Amino acid sequence: MNNLSSNNSPQIPYTEFADRLKIAMNARNYTVADLARRIHASHSTISMYRCGSRMPDIEMLRIIAKELHVSTDYLLGLTDFFY
């Protein structure tokens, strides 16, 4: 099975995003509560992102990347560089 949806858009594995989110949060010494408070999201939403059961929409992805000082490409696993 390939990694393309029916509209031929590449799919980002949730676990890749979750792992990179954890790394970026650890680099900033952020807890789930810290990030949730800073970006005005619920604790449970951030927890779901971190465990890989949910992905943020594009706007939330941008907000998370900005707060953690990393690129969206990094969070999505498209580059290994934070910026």
C-alpha cells in the first residue's frame, strides 16, 4: 500500500509528528500544560497530538511551530532541521 490518499496528497504519519512534537517541546522545556496554555488549546488536544492519535489542522500546526521555534516542515518530518 502506498502513502497516498485518493487525492494523491502525501500522508504524514501521526507518529512522526508526535515524535517531533515531543522533541521540540523538550528542547523548549515545555510540558503539555505549558504548550496548551501558550497556544490557547486544551490539555487533551496537545496530549492527543503527542501520543499520535490526532493531527493538528494547518492553522494549529503553524501556531505550534511558531511557539516552539521550529518549522512546520520539521514537525511534519520533511526536514531534520528545526528551522
